[in-house]
Amino acid sequence: MGRLHLFEFEDQTWLPGVIRDGMTGILNIIEEKAKLYIAIVPCLRSVLRELKCEIIVDLCSGSGGPWKYLIDCLVDSETSSLEVLLSDKFPSFNILELDAFQASKLEFLPYPVDATQVPKELKGFRTLFGSFHHFRPEEAVGILQDVVKCGEGIALFEMTRRNWLSIMYIFLLAPISVLLYIPFIKPFRWPRLILTYLIPLLPFMLVFDGIVSCLRTYSLEELQMMVKQVRGNNLYNWEIGMKKCKRFPGGITYLIGYPKTTTSIL
Ligand SMILES: C[S@@+](CC[C@H](N)C(=O)[O-])C[C@H]1O[C@@H](n2cnc3c(N)ncnc32)[C@H](O)[C@@H]1O
């Protein structure tokens, strides 16, 4: 199946915050309930230990993605000072109010951070969960190039895949998840209930973006081609592959790049 870079609601600057937070909030709940990214913990932990990483800059964080449970899995005696800075081009000011962020090792940056233009002063290992497909190939190569230029590490993970099984799964899972979980998104907002149960706009948008995400997701071969286009790629270790995930068909696509302090450690 060829890659199609179609329209996604989440990319639109005009999308009202209450809808955007509803969409990323549902993703956040699904990721947390199913612990979708738990399979990538061992490989991410090895890289963070190897680099003696203290700060992670998560890009395209939405409502926090999987970080509320991942942080506890990643922090151990060797990475006890690990802090995660969450960021987004469209940061949610409602999420900033939540106690869950205020009391943890997660900090949500209160200003827009575009993943294609990460400010120089934002230093740390970069991560992207379920969002690399938002970028056209030249932007995606630019994200990898900037990491090498800044001497940082990067890890990106995608649950979606460009095949019918992934599309069918989203088509069935997304509407059920919205109907079940929309009242539980914090902070609570009445309009989301109206836009779900009375006028089912939120379920439609989530299914639409989910299917388009599948069609935009890069294959392993495309990720490998991108790395080849990065100047100075030979100074980095690149690990590209799939991790099996019990709760999502096909597994998690990953790309991890880090300066060659050592040989491959995965
Ligand atoms: C599919 S959501 C993923 C959210 C989260 N990482 C997760 O796993 O639940 C994609 C996020 O990317 C953000 N985004 C889109 N384009 C962006 C850009 N150029 N820079 C930073 N964030 C962007 C959107 O606002 C949205 O929150």
C-alpha cells in the first residue's frame, strides 16, 4: 500500500482546543489502559542508561501519550534523575492544570514547540510517540538531521501501520473507545459529551484521523531510506525495527538513533 499524506484534523490550527484535547485525551486513555508501549521499555531503557540521559524532550505529546506509566517503568537506580519535558505545537492549557503533571517528573511546556524547529535551548533525548507520520518525508528527514546536528538521541514509535488490518482495527476500536471514555477525559468538558452522544463529531474525527494516520505511517524501508539521507548518519547508531505488541496487530514500529559512544546495544 503506497503512502498517502492526506488531511488530518489534528494538524489544523483552527481545530478548537476542546475537540483537540478530546482526541488526544482518548489516545492517552487507550495508551494507558492497554499499556500499548510497554514492549518498548527494555530497548528505550538500555539507550537511556547508555547515554546517561537525564532529560527527555517528548515532541508532539498531545495529552501526554504513554508517559504517565512509562516514566515509572524507565526510572531505576541508574536513571533516577530522569525528567520528561512534554511539548506540542498546540499545547493544551487545560492539561497543564492537572495535578497528575504538577506532582510528577513530567513537565508540560506551556509554549508551542514545533517538532520541525526544536529550539536549541531545549536539550535532551527526543521522543515521538504515534506522531512521526504527521510529517512529510522532507520534514521527517529534517527532524532526524536536526538531532544529529545537535548531538542528541532520538526514539520514535508508531502503533499504526499502512495495512488493512491496522485500518480495520482503528475503524472498530476508535468509535467504541470514544463512546466509553469521553466522559473520563480530564479536565471534564460538557461540549465533548454533546459532540459525542448528540452529534457524533468526535467519534467521526477520531476514526478519520486514525485511518489517515495508518495511510501516512512510514514503513521500515522508508525509515531506512530517510536515515541514509541524513548528513553525518555514520556518526550515529540507528536501530530500526518492529516490537511485538500483544494488544495491537502488527506491533510497534521504532527508530532509535544515538551518537556512537558504543556499538549497537539493542
Ligand atoms: C496523534 S497525536 C499523538 C499524541 C501523543 N504523542 C500520544 O501518543 O498520545 C499527534 C500530536 O502531534 C501534534 N503535532 C502535530 N504537528 C506537530 C508539529 N509540527 N510539532 C509538534 N507537534 C505537532 C498534535 O498537536 C498532536 O497532539
